[in-house]
Amino acid sequence: MKNMMRNLVVVALLSLVAMATATAQFRKTAPEAVRKQVEVSMLLTGTVDIEPDGSVSGYTLDQREKVPDYVTSLLDRRVAAWQFEPTVQGGRAVAVRSPMSVRMVARPTGEEGFEISIGGVNFGEYDDKVTDYVTRDRMDPPKYPMAAVMMGGKGTVYLMLRIGRDGRVADLFIEQVNLTAIGTESQMAKIREQLGKAAVDAAWKWTFRPPTTGEDVGEDAWAVRVPVDFHLHDDKAPDYGKWQAYLPGARNTAPWARDDASPDAIVAGGVHPVGGGVKLLTPLQEG
């Protein structure tokens, strides 16, 4: 199983290197220090069942049959040991079933080995019809920076937005920029800057629908996360349960909104309230 795992990870890494060297600007071999930063990951979605005392009674993956056994066996063991803050409704703790997304990460541990871990989790899902939290009104996609296109630059910008009562963006912050193409340190810094600027320029023009029901309806502003994907026209999203190589960016924290959620465990295509959903008390990594 270890050899199979290594082969799958190597294929993902090689695919990233191939993509990165496809254009003239990336024809030079990326330095060793950059290649060592590359990780492979898969983003899985499903649900988790939480008892009134916060313990886990079970969980599901949307397409478990497509996920490698060595990944599901790790999840089976780790999720069963999770402890959540009890969910209180009407003055008493209740059982809940929460949507979840989990980012699995594989990192090299020497010449032959790889360590599989849970890189991040997010609980909750987006629904345009919900009125208890901020939903999208108009969110035109950003323009893909031509300079980034010419360098083969692509990835995901994870934005945190502060939405005012008028439904407009009052403040914003780039939490993280992950790339799915590699080059030199300076090339990647330029791509992160270009993609981040394009996402920010678009976000300032977005409008949202503030909540009209729920506990937060009276707030002056609401913090939300929005992942923004930049993919070239010939890119295909990885199949469910397949590893994808990427270069994670530094995680930054907005000074006006803090929580323990992992930005890159959020599924793109929605607006995700900061601090929303159930709260996991157990550390992701084993001590």
C-alpha cells in the first residue's frame, strides 16, 4: 500500500511540474526549495453526525467508493474521536447532522515515505435560499490577469469579506493564495500578487443579501469567506477522491475576524459565514 501511495503522489507531483513548465516563462526548472513546498491534497465532502454531548456517532463521504482505502481508514479513526461543542437549541443540547468538507494532505517524509493527514476542515454548506446568514446577490467573476495567463499561473484566492448592512463590501482581506503551477520564488510571488489583486478588484463590486432571520440579524456587519478560483480554459477539476498537487500559500489572519476554520477546506462556489457551523474542539493533528 505504501508503494501505491507513493506512486499516486509522485504522479500528482509530476503533473504539477508538467503544467508549470508548459509555457516559456516556466521552462526553467523550479529550484529545489520550491519543489519541497509542493503538497498533494484532495478535498472531500460529506456529513458528520454529532450527539447532544458533542461526540460523533458517524459520518459519511459523498462518494466514499472513489476514495482510497488508506484515506478512509485514517478518517474512520480520526473522525470517531472528534469532540464538538454541544449544539444548543431551545435551551437544551440536541443531536445534529452537519455538512462538512475535509482537505486531506500528503507530505513527503524522506526518500520513500509519505505522511497522510487532515489538513483542514469546514462545517456547513452554502444555500442561496437560507435567510439566517449572508447570501450572494451579484458576484461577477474577476478578470483573469493576462500576465498570469502568460506565465501559466493558476490557483485559488481565499478572501474574507466584511459585509455591511447595505449588502456591500465594507472591508476585505486575502487569507491565502494557493497555486497549482510552480516556478521560481519571484514568479510565484508575482502570480500570487496578480491573482490576489484581480480577486480583490472584483470583490469590491460584489453585492450581497444580509440575513433577515436568525441570531445575527441585528449585527452591523457580517464576515464571510469566498474562495475565488483561477483556472485556465483547458483545466479539468480533479475527480472526487483523486490527489491534486498544489503549492500552499502562507495563511494570514484578518484583524477584524478570527476563527479556527481552514480557508482552503472550503468548497468554492458559495459564501461561507465566518464562525458559522458547529465547532470542533479536538485538534486536527494527533498529539
